[in-house]
Amino acid sequence: MKAVILKDKQKLVVEEIPVPVAGDNEVLVKIRAVSICGSDLHIYNTALFGPDLVMGHELSGTIVKLGNGVEGWNEGDDVWVAGGGPCTRCLECLRGKYDQCTDFKIIAAGDYQGGFAEYIKVPYSFLSPIPNGVSFREASQVDTLGIAFRAVEIAGVGIGTSALVLGGGAIGLYAVQCLKAVGAEPIILSEPTQHRAELGRKFGADIILDPSTENVEERLMELTGGQGADVVLECAGRPETVVGSITMARRRSGTVVLMGVCLEPITLIPWEWVERDITVHFMNGTGGDPIHNKCLKSLEEKRFAIDEIITSSITLDELPAAFERLVKPNDEVKVVVEFD
Ligand SMILES: [Zn+2]
Ligand SMILES: [Zn+2]
């Protein structure tokens, strides 16, 4: 099968490799759509998980082969594939505490090869059915949408909560839509790229700030009577936005959710954080099936603008060039590889 292999830092090559064989409790999925994640760009730049890696963990497809022991699925089922999942066999899993699994497996980071390929094998515990009327490309967005969904849920956003979103990439723009859906006001988006800022406004951001031309913290304080935002969602993954997220949250009652991938060090003065007396959540991923199911349901109900967030649809052969483009300044949001 055709697969795109990360040979080394910033070196992606299209190659022929054997189709994987589904083992016990695994299925072989023919991939129909796979979305490029911001974390894929970090892995591309750093080769964090070593050479000869197939990246890609935001995917949907059709089951073409069942391994031994697979229950509840059939060949031909259309599925959304989670980027990772519980082992189902450790003590925590046997107790039903799947989110505390001690042997949680991840796609495209060593445990399983990823989805920038024609086929993938995964444990059947990673699968969810794609609801009627939801396309493969829409389903490929569940992972990203789920992160925004969970952040808004964790932050306890309600009607009239003031919210600042730092970064208008895919997660930030889904977050704006989620905030709007639950009645946050005002929704303030900080994003320097014009196209993404325009999408943010379209999706419900009341105020757009441009960090390349204005001091976001000063502007936020003017807008909130010097108080800061009730909720700050850090979706940019930049040292300055991570540090700034804390000092922009409302003193004594604010909540910050850090979810951006930032691999650079930050300098912080601990007292500046402690004296805010706020709640900070470090959030990694969607947290599992309860959120996935809500996202799939929301896609079925067409509650979010997906098509405008997917700014390009490409083929597997075009993937290396897309990565070269995406690591430079650009105005794309989500790029999805689609198969006939
Ligand atoms: Zn992802
Ligand atoms: Zn487990």
C-alpha cells in the first residue's frame, strides 16, 4: 500500500509498504479521510518519535478485515478511529475506568502506525460508528472538535461567561463555535492571520484582537474593566500565549485551560501566577468516548461549521508538499487527505 513516511526531521517520503495484518482484537481499516493535526507539524519538525514513522491520527474509514476476537463490528462498517484508546485488559480497564488505563495505546507515536496511508490496523476499542449523514471528512474532525468541546466543558462556560481564545487555528475556531453554542459573551479571539480572524468573527467571536499589531493584554483589560476574562483558552501553543493566558484570566475567579502544544521553554515569575488565585487546567486530548460521542452526535445534527474549517482537501501524494507549506506562515486551517 501507499504510505507517507517521516524519514527524519522535515523529510516525508511517499513509499510502498506492506498492508498491515489485523491481529487479535484488531481490525484493518481502509482510510477514507485523515486530517493533519497541529501536533503532526511538531512531530514533522522534530522527529520526536523517531525515524520511519507514519503520522496521522485524525481519521475515518471503512472496516475491510476483522481480526480474531473482534465483537460488534462487521466488514463494510464506516468508522471514526480515535487517536488512541485503552487496552481493555489492565486492572483499571477491567474496573471500567478506561480513562485511567495504565497501558493506553496511541496511534502514530510508537504503538500503532498512523493514518497517512491507504490502510491502518487498530484495536476495535478505538472505533466509533459514523452516524448517518456524516461524511468521512466531517468525521475526521472529531479529534480536534473534541478538544475544543472538552476545554469548554472543563472551563465550566455558561451564559454570559466572558471568554478569551488565544489562537484561531482549528482548535481555536472550533472553541469559538462551542463557546457561542453555550452562550459565552463576549467571545474575544486573538489571532493575527486575517482569514482565520474572519472565520472567527463569522463563527461568533464578538471581538477580534490582532497580537501582531496590538497589546492583547492591555486591550483585554480595557474591554473587561481591568478584570480579565472569566475563561482563557490557550490554543496557540506559543511561549508568550502560555505565559499571558494566566495574567489575562479574571483575578480570583478565572479559569485557564492550556491545550496548545508548545515545545519551547517559558520564563515565568511564579508569584505572578500564584497571586492571580485562579484555576488552571492542563488538558491533553479529548478525554475519551463520552466527548467523542457528543461530537459525533453534533456532527449528525450539523451544529458546527466544518466545511469552512477544512481549507484544503488533498491526496496522499500531495502530503509532503502540504507539510512544507504548513510549517511556514500560511492562512490554512485544516488540511484533510481524502481518498476516492
Ligand atoms: Zn490531533
Ligand atoms: Zn487498560
